[in-house]
Amino acid sequence: MSTKSVKFPREKGVLYLAEGGTETEVMYRHGHQLREFAMFELMDKPDAVADMKDMYRRYLDVAARHGFAALLAGFDYRASPDWADKLGYSSDGLREMQHKCIDFLRDISKP
């Protein structure tokens, strides 16, 4: 097993704001359940998508207001074959969810 870390390319003088605690907010503030802690399943729930859009928009607004670059973490980290089996997703269903997660981040990051 590799413990190699991935280095994020940084620009000199740029400060980054990294989001975190997304699952906690989704579960405890908005009341959405996460099977196996898998946020990607929320992409099929319009009320959850609306809550997440609001969460991310507030985060991006704070970053912009204070002059930070924003780092967005995807919530598709459990959208892998191992977790798909546990959650009952086919390969095609998993692929669809991964695309929904990417599309969500693309949409939310638009000015």
C-alpha cells in the first residue's frame, strides 16, 4: 500500500480556503441520512441537492469576500466499486452518480 501524498500546485501569495465538515452539516443541520457515509447518493434527492448548493454557495461567498482561492472536495469519494457493491449500485449506476457529483461541482463553481 502506497503512502505517497499528492501535492496540490500552489501559487505564491495565494491563500486557500479548504472546505470541510460537509457530511456533518448535511446530517446534523439538514437531517439527511448517509448510508455508509456516502454523500454521492444525495444527488438523487432534490431537497438534499438544494441544501448542498446553499452550503457550497455560502462557503464560496466567504472565500471570495476574504480574497481566498477555494478548494472544493468532491463528495464522490465513496463512489467506488467496493462501496457500490455495499450500496447496491451497478457499474453504470455508479458511473452516473460520479458524473452527477462532477456536474454538481461544475455548476456550483460557476460565478
